[in-house]
Amino acid sequence: MVSPEQDSQISKDKSPRRSWNQSKQSASTNLVVETKKSCDVDPKVKTPLENCAPQRQTLLISSLAKNPSEQTDLNKCLSTGTSFAQSSKGSPHTSMYFTILNEFFKSESLTKLENKVKRRTMEALELLSNNIEEVQLQREQLVEENKLLEEDRLYLETESNYFLRFLRKQNDECRKKHEDLWHQYFQECAEMRRRKQELESNFAKQNKDLQTQLLQGRKTQSHLRQQAQSLKHINSVKKAQEMKIQALQKELENMKVETAIKDLQEHLQFLQQKALLDRQLQELKWLQVGRHSTKEVKKKVQVLKSTARKVNSEYCDSVQKENQGIQEELVKQVQEYRKLASIKGQLEKWKEQLKEEQWCQEAIVRGRQQLRAKRGRSHNYDPCPKE
């Protein structure tokens, strides 16, 4: 396909045709040379290789772009008004391109490869003309749609004007209706005054009932106060139990630390005694190696072994007894802690009950205040304006 710059140059140039035969001959020779170079053609077989296919459609354009004199000749040829090679269905630009191809490159003087390139170029130009026709059809459709949209706009404008008139009419009707309702309101005020008197009498009756309920609430409040006073000592007991639990926890932690320290001390003592006995046994072994074994040496060795076994067993027994004592004491403390935890849970339940009772008392007080405020509003409020 021809680039936009070449197309604009062809459309702008209107000079007469010159040196037509020379440009025709040079263009055909250049096309043959570039076709052979780009497609890698074997001169004996004259068939393109595999890499020739993507370059065949651009041979004519590249040859025209490399020779500016040929472009000027083409422009002059287009200005003379040569005959079209294709039918009149295509666009003017594609018809010009067909004319250029047919005038410059005639099928009789071209090889198979050049004819093939020419045919591919013609097909591409036909495809371009078809695309241009489709674009023109789309443009016509868009123009028609624009006309329809303009008609819709005018229709909507007239409809909106009609709607505005309708709204003005509705506004006038609403204003008139508002005046009628205002007159009706003054008529209903008299009826409301009559009903107000009835409601006041009913309110007096309900007030008496509420006063009786208030007296009952006061009685229940005094009863709840007595219960709260009886449960005051629970807080002191709870605090004492919490302090005791904290003291037991601290004592348990201290016992764990002391047990660890004692265990470490006993272990160090055991290691010292063991080291002493090991040294004595080593000395006896050296004596046995250096001298002949005698009864005294054997006896001394047996005594040392027996003492080592005895010390080890005594140390293990003492550690086991101490561990048993600590475990028993720990079990007792755990049991006591569970008892205290159960007491704490019971105290928390009692505390929740006290909170509920206090909430009831506050609700009764709020209800009394609301009744007083409602009574004051009912005496001071007049819902109907004076005419």
C-alpha cells in the first residue's frame, strides 16, 4: 500500500506527464532487481524461497520510495487522467493505484514472481477499496443516526415544555388545596379542645392509678434497700477472700523458689561429696596399680564403695521425701484455691443481683420524674392556635 505522504504528493501534483517511457523502464528494472534481492530467487529455477512471502506485498512501494523521480512521473501520470484498470465500484485513489500498476508493469514483460507480486498488490488494493466503501457506509449510517437523535432531542424538548406547564397547573392546585386544608384545620381545633377536656379527665384517673403504683414501688424500693444493707458485708468478705488468695499465690511462688534453691544446694553438696569419693577411689586405684593388692587396700575400697552407695541412697530418699511433702502442700493449696474461687463466683453473682436492684431503683426514680414532666406539659400545652 502507498504511504500517506506519497498519497498526498500524488493528489497535490497536477503537472503534465513527462518522460513516461524512461520512468516506466527504470521502474520495471528496479522492481525486478529488488524482487530478486528480497525474495532470494534462484536464477535457474525462478521460484521464491520460504522467506519471500512476507516481503512480496511491499516491493512496489519500496521501489517507488527509493526513486523520487519515479514518484514525480507517477504524479504526472495521475494528473493526465489515464483510464481506470478496474471497475468504477472502488474509490478514486485505488483506481489510480490500479492504473499505475497496469501502466508501469505489464504482464507480458514480467516474470512469474513479479506477476505474483503484482497480483498480491492488486488484491491488497481491492481489499483497501472494500474497506473504504464500508467506512463510507458506516459514515452514512452515523449521519442518519445523528438526524434521528436531533429529532429525539426536539421531541424531548417539546415534551419537557408540556411537563413544565403541567407542573405549574399542579402547583396552583396544591396551593388551593393548602388553603382549604388550613380552613379545615381551624374547624378541627374546636373538636380537639373538646377532646382535650376528655383526655384531661382520663389523665386524672390514670394519675391516681400511677400514684398507687408509685407507692408500691416505694415499698419495693425500701425492701431492696434492706436487702442491700444485709448484703453489704459480702463485699468485705469478698475483699478478704481476694487478699487471702493473693497471699496464697505469693506463698506458693515463694515455696517454688525456695524448693528450687534447696534442691540446688543439696545437689551441689552431693556433687562435692561425689567428687571427694571419686578422688579417694582414684587414689586407691593408683595404689592398686603401683603396689600389690593387700587386704587393707581391698577393705578400704569396699568401705568407700559402701559409703558412696549409702550417701547416694540417703540423698535420693531425702529428695523424694521433700518432693512428696511439697506435692501434698501443693494439693492442699490447690483445693483451698478452688474453694476461694467458688466463693468468688458466688460473690460476683450477688454483686450482679445488687446491680439489678440498683437499676430497678433508678428506673422507678426516672419513671416518677417522667410522670411529673408529662403532667406539667399537659397543663401548659395548647395544640390549637387562637383565631
